[in-house]
Amino acid sequence: MTDLRADKRPLPSRIRLMVSDVDGTLVNRAKEVTPATVEAVRRLRAAGVAFAAVSARPPRGMRLLNEALGLDIFGGFNGGTILRGDYSLVEETLIDPVAVRQGLDMMVPRGASVWVFADNEWYLTDPDNPYVAGETRTVAFPPTLVSDFGDHVTRAGKIVFSSTDFDMLAASEPELQARVGAGATARRSQAKYLDLTPPGTDKGYAVRAFARHYGVAVEEVAVIGDMANDLPMFGTAGLAIAMGNGAPEVKAKADLVTVTNEEDGVAHAIEHFVLPRAPG
């Protein structure tokens, strides 16, 4: 529990909305929302602070999370899709098909496996990818095996390039973003995943959408996350909290750092950082 930001910006005195990342943050390594987290979110709401979540996951993959926390609004595909808790659509943006093709042309020769999330399904051509079983547990629905992606790429909400070569994915991230330009956003959601998500939308965009939904100024929003794709939230909200298990570059941009997701880091952050700033 430390303050690592070099610029030491003033911290807000009041928080009316908290927005959380999911994997590596809101859930533990078993992909569970723990009872301590459920109780902390309940206390947060009782104190007058709304709670929302945004993830690189497809919206369908957030069902168990929504059931545990009863979300009023949430975002999938890093903010490319915003839904209400009853799964009715608020807004949706898709990736430019030209950007999808540019991404495939760049990443497939580098050995990355490709997953296409489109039409509320998860499509893949390589069922032996070592991460398929774990991702199936995470999103709680199985992939659909296809011989090729066909026109699914024209309706994609997310493309995942996965690889065991983490250094390759890290080095490819800025190059991929330069390649696709304004057609998509390229960010690593985990060391093993480099995602293409819709253009003009990221987790900072989701924070602004949630703040509008609740009628809250972004200066009164606290955000919490662990990976590089959470940094747009940090640059948008009034209070940025990094997980103890977060990447070094994320901790460096945070106002405060909580404990790890195996130690109920979100519950700890709510108790020590957010509830003291609740509107009362």
C-alpha cells in the first residue's frame, strides 16, 4: 500500500463512482469474485458510491461477474461495448475490417494464434492453443472451431493475438498500433494476449461513459487495474489505484497501490482508499 506517482497530483476528497478492471484485479487467479470483494462493493454502494466494471473480455464472458455483483452498467472489449446489467445494449463499436486484416497480416507470420470475437461468439482455427482451456474457464463459454474466419472479421468486437512469446507481443504492441492507425486500438490485456479492440474506445472511454450514466464528474471517479490496457482509465479518473500484482508501468502511473488480487486487493482499496472519500 504505497504512493508511487512521481508527479504527486492532489488526490480528490470525494469519490462517487469506482470503476474496476476484471482479470488480475476484481477476480483472483481462480477467476472468482471473493466474498470479501462482494461485501466491500455492497458497503461501497451503501455509502453512496456507484460501482462499474470494464474488461477486455467479451460481454458474454462477464456473466458470472455480473451475477455476483449485480452491476448496473459494465463494459466489454475494453469499452468497445457498453451494456446495462440486464445485458441490453447501450452502445457498440466494431473494429474496422481493414485494421483486422492488417493485424492478421502482421501477427500471423510472427507465430501468434488468432481468436475472433464477433456476433456474440468466440471463433478460432487452432483448438490446441495452450491458452484455450484457461480462456474458456475465464469467459464461461466455449469457442467455435472454424476452418477460416470468413466474414466474421467484418463484425469483430475484439481480435486476440496470443503467444507464449511474451517479448514478441510486447515488442509488437506499438508496431501493431502504428500499423492499424485509427482503425483499432492495440493493447496487451495480459502478457500472453495482444488485443485489437474498436477504434476510439478504450477503458478511459468506458470511464467517461459510466460517469455520464451516473451523472458523476470524472474527477470524482476512482479506478483500479493492473495492466497496460488499464492506463487510459488512470489518465481519465480523479483517483488511480494499481493492484499489488500490477505491471511496473501501471504502478508508476498510479496515485495509490493496493495489495494483490490474491489478497482481496479491490476490497482493500475500497476500505482504505475509497470509503474514506465517500460522499457520506
